[in-house]
Amino acid sequence: MDFSNREIAAYLWLGVLFIILSLKAHVRRDSFRDIISAFCNRFILIPLILAALYIASLVVLLKWIGVWTSANWKTTIIWVISFAFVTMLDASRVTKYRTYFRDAIKEAISLTGLLTFIVEFYSFNIIIELITVPIFTFLAIVHTTSKEPKHIRLRSFVGQLLTVAGLFYLGFSIYHTVIDFKGFATLDTAREFFVPLLLTLCFLPFLYALMVYVAYERNFIGIAWAVKNPKLQWQAKWLAASKFGANLGLLNRWVKSIQRFPPENRKELWKSVTDMYDVARKEKTPPHVDPGKGWSPYLAMDFLTKEGLLTGDYHRSYEDEWFAGSDYLEIGDGILKNNIAYYLNGNEHAITELKLVLNVNAPESPDEAESRFKKIAQVLMKAAVANEIDEAIYQHFNTAEIWDTFTQGKNIQMDRQVWQGGIPGGYSRSLSISIAEKPLENSI
């Protein structure tokens, strides 16, 4: 299939951009040699060669069953560059994106994919495309990058422009599809639509195998760092492959565990594997925890999930101490943002302390973060204490900065610390809920 005017315009602008960047950066021959050298690394070159052979096999298969013809070369090459090649280079992101494969299948067979194909099927004359391609590319970049609260009006306006433009392009393409339906509804058009879709679906198994390969390469480096004995190191790698297989989440956790507590012999190595599977079983069916001894780790980890504070796995951090923590929930704008984090401390069987921490890195604008912290703190108090908390406690919570109280066998303590040094005026605020037999001194 020939290139459309829109594709020609896009490639011309990409060429212009590449030339400008090359002239500005004074790209030398050595730079290109460095790029080629980087791609010749076996960790990149071998997967690319295997992918090329795999895709060639797919093309041969599709040609054999009559789906692919030589007219689909352009579509295939564009698919290789825009999907297969780009996705492979970012395989580490794919390993972290748990729903990537499910979402990729949904996107490939969705109505959106059909509408996108229809929109791209027809284009304007080359002059109009040369003008509109950079304009809409710029607007799309602005819309993607303007996520800060202060840019909300700009983002909304640009979003509306892109929506109107998208509807116009869709209407234009549907109009031409209707008036020239015989020219559109051909076997060649069907091939152009189904070839990228089939290539994507058939490429996902290879991509999954690549993901497993990348995960094991990374974790084998972690094993080599943790286990110094060569013989024991080989046994650890064999155990990783034989016991965890494609369960990459459990594999990653196990490697982190032996990095924290390196096994000294074969017995400790095997125990680390069985301990990891015990933890996984407890996560699936959390055992009952006596409220007087604490909270179930696998329930407490989800107390603040809806508030955007998703914790990592619950693991042993030191001797009999266990820990889980969330990433920072950033609030506000600017270079240094205020943030909130959620921590859980306890033992193997129960959480004995829940802690919510607010870090005010931008003391000139703390209000939004303070308000969000108070809201999340109240959610945590309700989740942590089985019965309703006395309303007086909430009132004290909203008016006092430092206080503590005792209720239902739990100490609830609010603290505020002004940082000594560092950011002028910066401070942290924390809410701690811990198991206790008696109240702290001076409890309210």
C-alpha cells in the first residue's frame, strides 16, 4: 500500500527534526559509532535477532494462509518500528506493568482500533497535512505534559481542541468511506486492518518470553551479589528457575529477601524458598489475627489503597521485625512537592504499628497537603479501630498538632517535627496507631 499524505508529512517533519537536532548537537562520527556499539551488546542484539526471526516466521505463516501479501510491506515495517521494536527496548517497563498484556489485547481488538484505522485511511492534500501534523503533535504534547493543577485550564482547553479535531477527522473519513464504500470495502483494506492486529496478538507470546528472560537476567545479577559462594550461587539460580518459573513477582521478592539476609548454606537457601511460598499462601488466605495483638498484615496493607497509598510487599527487615511501605503520594506542584507515605511495622504474624507521614517540602504552600493528610488520617483511624471513634477525638484531631489518646487497646498519637537544617520551614507530621496495653502518659 502506498504512503498516505499524512504519513509522508509526518516522516518529512521527523527528518527535519533529526537534521536540526544533529546540527545543534554537532553529532560526530564517534557518536554514531557509540550508538552502533551499544546496539551490538549481546543483551540487545540477541533478542533483536530472535525477534526478527520470529516476525519473519509470522509473516511467512500469514502469507501461507492468505492474510499477508507483498502489498502489506509498508504496514508491517511501520508496525515493527512503532510497536515491536519500541516495546522490546522498554521491556523493563512491561515487566512492571502487571496488566500490560491484557490491555494490549483489549486495545488491539477494541472499537478504538477500528476507528483509528478509519481515521488514518483517508488524508488531506500534502500541503494541509504538512501544516496540521506539527500543530496537532504540539497540542498533544502540551496536553500530555500539562498535568499540574496550575495548568488545568490549559489542559482542558487543549483537550477540547483535540477532541473537536478528532471528531472532524473521523467525520471526514467516515464521509469518504460512505461515498466510496466500494473502494474502501476491499480485501486489500481488510488485510491492511487485520495484519497489524494479528501481528500484535501473535507477537505477545514472544514479548512475554522476553519479559521472563529480562527478569531472570536482572535477578541472576542480584543473586550473584547476594550469594558469594560459586557453588551455592549456582544452586540459587537453579532454584529460582525450577521453583518460581514464570511467577516473576514472587521471584523478585525472593531475590530481594536473600539480598537482605544472604543464605550461608544449602539448608538456609531452601528455607528461604519455602518461607517465600508460605508468605504467598498467607497473602491468598490471610490468617486470623487476634485484635489484641495487632492487625492482619494482608488486610492492613489495603487500608489506604483507595486513597492512592498502595504498599509494597510485607517482608522481614531485621531479625524478627517486619515492614511494608508505600511510595510517596506527591501533592502540589513545583520542583519539591509535599508528599504522604504509609508505613506498617510488626512481626511475622501481625502489624503492631500503622504510621501515616506527611512531609512538607514546600512550606510556603502546605494547605492542600495538610487537608489531604487529615482526610487520609481519618480514613486510617476508622479502618484501624473496629468501633466508631469518639467524635471528640476527631475534633481534637482537627485543632491540635501534637496529641495522643488511648482507645480499644490502641494508642493513637499525632506528632509534628520541624526539620533542623535542610529546607527552611520544612516539617513532617505523623499519625501513629499502635497496639498497647495501657495509654501513654498525658493521653487525652
